[in-house]
Amino acid sequence: MSAPTVTALFRDQKFDALLVTKPENVRYLTGFTGSNGWLLVFPDGAITLYTDPRYTVQSAVQCTCQVVIAKGMLSEAIQEDLKRLKIRRVGFEAEHLTVGRYESFSDFKLKPAKVLIETLRMVKTDDEITKIRASVITNSKALEAALKRFKTGMTETELAAEIDYHSRKFGADGPAFDTIVAVGPNSAQPHARPGKTKINAGILLIDMGAFEAGYASDMTRMVHVGPPTTLYKKGYAAVLESQLAAIDAIKPGVTAGRVDQITRAVLKRHNLDKEFIHSTGHGLGLEIHEPPRLGRKDPTKLEPGMVITVEPGIYQEGWGGIRIEDTVLVTATGCEILTPTSKELRQTG
Ligand code: GLY
Ligand code: MN
Ligand code: MN
């Protein structure tokens, strides 16, 4: 992170220091990964990290910015410094700071700053892209290793455990979200929780992601246990067509909302648009879900260096769901699908 980028945060803003409390933003600006760290960012690009004595060594290793080891509450140490520096107008992350913490700053003029750093984070640096690529590869390797261990009659939870185990073995810090393994009608819930249902026959939806070196990957793949029905094959082909059409349209200047319209238009041609009940995708990086949102109304123009998911799906209560999801990098001329896992109709058992 270079000073000019941080200083750009202050353009058109009515504050003289920015209080950063969201851990992913703290990590982005300073490299600090401790659980208790807040920042003051100043208009000249200077940053001070406030943390506690548990992180004296870690902060010295991870950060080049000024570090204050606070003996008590971070908010008290920060307020003392703000008073000493005679700063009263302080921007804060309105989407993150709790009301209680907000009220403790009653001597100051707190100004809400919405998704400021998240906006910077949308376009990834080369180093971040390298980390996302590694995370995506680990995620795909973990799926194959887990499917090798799959046996008919295994429960959803057991297969999810295989996925999580292999993901860590291949280099992940941990899962980027609770791994979804959903069989049969359970797959009609887009965010189903794996349970004790045995995987014997039918639709199997697996949605998994890794965090590696702090960065997320996200992939959904379908496996059919036993021979698929004609209805499943038709649904799978329609979702895949919708996903590929959206990926085909991704390039700089296209809005996130436009990509969403494309997936919906394809599903509408198959009379399946009413079964698509979530947005087409989302940015990912230090968080599994971050801007932009590939939803109907997002006017964000895609730029080279953005990393997004494309994940249309259809869901029929009582029958099941079909979703196909890749992690995709926007490039200067179009996009690159980072996820190497095949999207051929897959059958097992
Ligand atoms: N499972 C989270 C997502 O695909 O967005
Ligand atoms: Mn996703
Ligand atoms: Mn996912």
C-alpha cells in the first residue's frame, strides 16, 4: 500500500483522521493479522496501529507503520492521541464500528465513512492475485482429494470434513466459509448446512472455499451420484450456459449489474429465471464476500485486477438445486477463469 493511495481516501471527505476498525482493512493497510488492532490513518498517508501487549512481537514483525502498544482499551489510547494532535473530525467505518464504541468517542465529531477501504480493495495488486491463485488451486485440489475418499452412504458432514481436512493439508489457513455439502432436496437451499443425511443417490452440491495466506477462493461443483435424470441434465446444461454467457461478457467497463442481467436472461430462455434466487456473484479477497456485488443494481464498472465469482443457480423445493461457481480474474481484455476444475457433467457412484 503506497501513501498516495491512502491519501486518496481523504479526497472530498470532511475528516482529518480515519479510524479503521475492521480487521480485513487493518490487514490490508498494514499487514497486521492480530485479533485486536485498530488504525488511525492521517491525510499525509501516515498510519498508526494500536494493539495490545500480546501483539508486541507480532506487530513489530508484520508492520512498518508506527505501532502503539496500549495497556488498556484501544479506543482510550486513540482518543488520547487525537486530543494531543488536536484532531476532532474523525472518519469511522460506519458498517463496522459498534454503537457502544461509537458512543465512547463523544468528545469527537465522528463522520461515517462507508466502504472507503473496501473500494480500494476491489482492484487487487499482483501480490494479492498470486495469493488468490494459490488459494484457488488448493481449493480445487482439496475437492479432488475428498472425492477420491467419497463412498456411497457417507454423510454430508463426513464429506465436508474430508474437504476441510484436505484443504488444510494442501496449504489453506482454513475454510473461507462453512463448507456446503448438500444432497438431494437439501441442495435446494443455496446455503445448506451439511448434516447427517447419507449421500446415496441423486444430486450432490458442493460449495467450498479456502483462505490461504489470508485470501479467499470460492467454487461450487455438482456431482451426480448414480445416473442423472433428464431433468437434471437439462437443468445442468442451462445453468452452465448461463454461467459461460456471463463469463464471456466480463471485461473492463462492463457493469457488475450487466453480468447479473446476462445470467438471468439465459435462465429466462429456459424458463428457469424464477428459480434463480440470489445474485450472480461477488468480489472476494481478504473477505469471502466483498464489493462488487454482481446483483441487478450494482453500477460498479469492472476493472482489470478485480476478482469475482460467477455462480448462477436454480433451486426447486423438494427436488434440489444446481449451482456452478468459478473464481474469475478481470483482465485488461476480458477475464481469466482461475478455477481449474472441470465443469463437465460429473457422475460418481
Ligand atoms: N458459499 C458462499 C458463496 O458462494 O457465496
Ligand atoms: Mn460465492
Ligand atoms: Mn461458493
